[in-house]
Amino acid sequence: MQLELVERARRGDHDAFAALAGAALFRLDAAARLILRDPDQAKDAVQETLVRAWRDLPTLRSPERFDAWLHRLLVRACIDEARRLRRHRFDVELTPIDTAATNDHASSTAERDQLERGFGRLQPEARAIIVLHHYLDLPLPEVAIALGIPLGTAKSRLHRALQSMRAALDADSRPRAELSEGRLA
Amino acid sequence: MNTRGDFNVVISDWLDDKAGRGAPDYLDEILARTTRTRQRPAWSSLERWLPMQTTLRFAPVPRLAWLLVIIALVAAVGVALVAVGSKTRQLPPPFGLARNGTIIYGGNDQDIYALDPLTGATTALITGSSSDQRPWLSQDGTTLMFLRDTTVIDPVVGGLEPMIMVARQDGSDVRPLTGALANLIDAKWSSDGSKVVVSSDVDSKPRSRSSRLTARPSCS
């Protein structure tokens, strides 16, 4: 079904493209929001992605690889958007106020905050590889195709990104553990 | 988050949760833009015409291949040196080395002869009743010039005026180059053998002129 829509859209059928865009929009928007961590930037990136997709669709050689191609366009648009804004914005990271974990809910909330901070410290390129693999559930060979890099490079980049996140989480959790044990008191 | 597998699950769950479920509301904006955007023609993509790989993997080059390349280069340099060193420099005529050839001379019987210096054999090149003498080979050795007495009497010295004849170096294709020359002083080949410069008296005054061999006697 999707293949037929892609073929029609390649031949200039705008309705077919509208159907493809509608089906992919939520997925693209969510991935862009995760990579860019800004809904407005994400919207711009998704718009740019779909406009480029429509414009360049006739040049797509393998219609069955439409999704991978779309993901690639999205990642490029996100990275372009991040670079564009990096020139005009200074991010200020707020230091969290450490509180002792008293129950499961608080522990879960604290863990989410740690994940948020660890993820936020990554470069957009590293966030993109985590999002493609862990949110869009793309297998690594498809991630490599979407990013236009060799499979080995995709593996090592994902490994480094996750390692960097873990390290950030470990560093965040250490003072809290020490505080709860009274070492800093 | 103790094991890698757990951590991956945590990450996936957290991303899923963070992405939310709300559908974006800007599809119409995008479609409005795409309706105003023209599609690129399929032929405008280079990838459609040239088979190309967008990701590149460098294959390791085995050491043996490098060794073979180095050996091939050394061999090529050696061959080039031998070729250059052994090449004899060949000068163009008339400056090149002389070959053993015949010696052309005028006999006392007023005929022209050729002597082979290797064997000592003599061959008559130009014979007959005419009086021929003083042969000169052109510098490339292909054409022979000699003097032949005409019937015109030199008014100053009283002898017969000569004319210049040319022939192939083997004595064939004999033909006149000039008419009767009064008081011939000298005659020389040009270096390329296409002309003969003649110095003689014209109206009792010494003059030099050149005669071009419009059609050289062909070489056998």
C-alpha cells in the first residue's frame, strides 16, 4: 500500500504524498522533538523534511526505502536546525537541587530527571542515533543507512552515546547517594 | 539500570513516554507548502545515472599487495634506466656517423666510377661518349652531381664550357641541372641536398646562384 503511494507521489500525485505525510507526521514530529528538545524547532525541521521529501521524491531510486530516506532527511533537517539555532542561543544548564529519595515515585521522578539531563547533554547527532534505534525501533543497519554512515560507525556512535548517558547518570546519582548516607552532612 | 539490557529498556520506555501521544496539527501548513513546491525531475539526480555508494568502507590492503607494488615500481625504474643508458644517440644526417659506402670519383677516361672501399671493386656509373668529371655526392648520399662538357666554347679561356648534371648515386636517372656555365669557379650541395650553389662568371663578372632540384632523382 505504502509502496503504491510512494510510486504515485513520485509521479507527482500530491494526494498520495499527503497520505504518506499524514501517516509519517506523528513519528517524525516525535523524533524531531526528542532530538531537538524544542517543539518549535521540531516543527520547523519536520516541515523542512516533508517539503524536501516532496521536492526530491522523483529522484528516489528505491521506493521501498522511502522510510529510511525520510528518516535520513529528518536527521539532516534536525542537525541543520540545531546548528542554525546554536549560533543564536546560549543554553544555560540549571544545577538540580538534590533531594533524598524517599519512595518509589520520587525515585522514578528522579530517574526521569537524570535521563533528561543525560540526554540533554548529548550532541544532536548522538541524540538522533538513540532516537532512531530506541524510539523508532530501527535496527542498526537501517540506522546506518538513515544516517549515511557505515554500520560499524553507527554501532560505535550508539555505544558512545549510551555510555555517555550512563556516565552522566552515574555522576548525577553519586552526590545523592552520598547525601543519603550522610557523608556530606 | 544495572545491566546494559535494562538500561536499553529504560531508555526506550523513557523516550516513548517523553514523545507523548499528541498528534501534530500542522499537516495542512506542510501540504500548503508542498503544493507550491515543484518536484525535481528524476533525471536531475546524479545518483540515478552514476552507480554510487553513499557509504564507503575502506577495505584493508594486504601487505603482500604493497610489497608487489614496490617491487613493480623498482623494476619499472630499472627498466627505464637500462633503456635510457643503452640507447645510442643518433644524429640526423649529415651529422651522423658515416656508413661504409662507395667512393665516387671521375676516371681519366672522362667517365664516373664508384669504388667499394671494403672489396676494392670498381663500378662504372656514368659512361658514354660525353665527357663527365668531378662528381660530388650530396651530403645524404642519395644524389650525384657532376660536370659534363658542352659544345659551347669558353670565350675567355677557350675550352668547352661545362654544365652541371645530376643523377642518382647508382648512376641512373641522369639529367641536366644547368646550362653551359662560363668560367665555373665552384659548385656545392646545400646541406639538405635540395639545391646546388654555383659560382661562375656571368657576362665576365663572377656571380653565384643556386639551382634547385625541382624533382630529385628518386632513390632506389
